[in-house]
Amino acid sequence: MIFYTFKYTLIREIRDKVFMFLMVIFPIILALIVGTALKSDFETPTLEKSIIAIVDLDKGVYSEALIDIFKEDSVKLLVR
């Protein structure tokens, strides 16, 4: 019973041109428009090197850890 109801409802909806437009073509068109409008938001920005200065007045454990982080090679690509 449920299969026949589903089958005939599907056949009826497929014959309706407005339904086909709204359910198939419109989402594709909308995705293309939104994708084109937001294309620049999906690009990765280029980062320039930044100049930083660290003043270590307390010579504590956490300040040494922070200085060690800035001495790593991966961070040196971003800071001078």
C-alpha cells in the first residue's frame, strides 16, 4: 500500500514542471551563484612576516616556553 502511494506520488511530481525546477534545477543554480559570490572567501590568504618583540622581565618557565615557541622553524616563517 505504501509503495503504491509513493510510486504514484513520485510519478505525479515528476510530471509537474514547476516541481522539477524547484527540486532539481534551482538548487544547482543557487549553488553556482553562492559559490561564485563567495569564491574569494575560500582562498587562503598570504601572510606577510610580522615583526615582534618579547620583553622577558620575570625569566619564568612560561616566558621561556613562549620564547622557545618563537624560535621554532615553522614560526620563523611568519615572524622576524
